Amino acid sequence: MGTTDRPRLLSSFLLCIVIGYSALVDAVEEKSAHEVMGSTTDRIMTILAEAAEYQETEPQRFYEEIHAVLDEVVDFEGFARGVMGKYASKSRYVAMSDEEKMHFREQVGRFSDVMRLGLVRTYGKGLLAFNGSRVVILPPEESGTGNSKSATVVQHIFGSGDKPYVIHYSMRQNRDGDWRLRNLIVESINLGQIYRNQFESAMRDHRGDINVVIDNWDVSTTESVGENVEEATSGKQS
């Protein structure tokens, strides 16, 4: 081996070490869907405990803090596209012109912002209703595939009733490998499906005009679904 090859080989060897170490660090730091929801729940419960001192006089502060946490874990755009259903399908998007695609992305962005505000307020109100309750994340079920890009996290919320509320969080990994919430089911009530049905109904009412549907879909529209869920599950509090 010539002396001129040694520096090159040494550099290659060091590069391999760096790459291998980086991969090891990434593997160590990568959280599972259950760990993500567990840490998120801990942060939310801390906010909830602290909110007892200021919520009545500063309600907006409470929602802003909840918003900051949810922004890190909820795929609001993915959720919004799911609600839009066939009107936001991949096949429909592919068939669009470049100008139509740009306009469509703007529509999705607007609808995502409206859904975000409504979901944060719905979730925040639900938390206030269960203040002081015990929340438990169930351990993951054993599965044969360890590299799935989707997962379901089950959470039990213990109120004053005999049985806990059961919430299923539908999680999916994004391109960076981070777990993001895409939908949730409270008891047997699928929020994503309810919103999707509501969106389809609005599209029929407004003759397929997405802009009109989005313009008329305000925060109160999203919150109304949360109120329906609360009424449907109120029996467990008695």
C-alpha cells in the first residue's frame, strides 16, 4: 500500500465511524408512537394542572399552550385532507394543472388552519371537563411487524364513572420518521369520519364549491362535533 493511499483510507474509515455513530444516535433518539403520545399526555396534564390558577381570567392563554403542544404531534394538514375525503384525493390532485395544484394547496392550507383552531378548542374544552382525572396510556400490543408506518395508541381517561373513557389515537410516521396524529376515535365515535360526512354534506349543499364550504366552515363548526361527542359519552360521568 502506498503512503499516498493511507490518508484516503483513514478519512474513509473516520467517515464510516461518523455515519455509524449518527445512525446509532438517531436510533436511540427515535421515539415510538406510544412514547410520543405518553410524553405529549404528560405535557398536556402539566398545562392542565397549571391552568387551574389562570384559566378563568386568561382562557386564551390556556388554548395557546395546548395549541403549542398539539402543533408538534398532530398532522393537521393530513387530518384536514382526510376530512376533505375524495375532494383531496391523490388521483384528483395528479389530474390537476400546475395552476390548479397551487390553488388546491392554498385551499388545503386554509381549511387546515380552520380545523386546527376548532380541534384545539374542542380538545381544550374536553380536558377542562375532565380536570383531575387519571389518564393512562395502554402498552402497545405485540405485532409481527416492527417496521409499520402506522400505529394505534389506546388511552384510558378515568372520570367519576365506573368505567374509563377509551380513546384510540391513529398515528402515522411522516417522511422524517416522526410520529404524527392523523385521527382519533372517542369510544366508538370516529371524529375524522364525522367531519368527513359533514364536509361531504356541505359540498352537496354548496354544489361542489370547495371555497364556499371552507369559507363557511368556521371554528364553531368543528367545535359542534366535539359537543356531540361529549353528549354521546356523558353517561360515563354519572
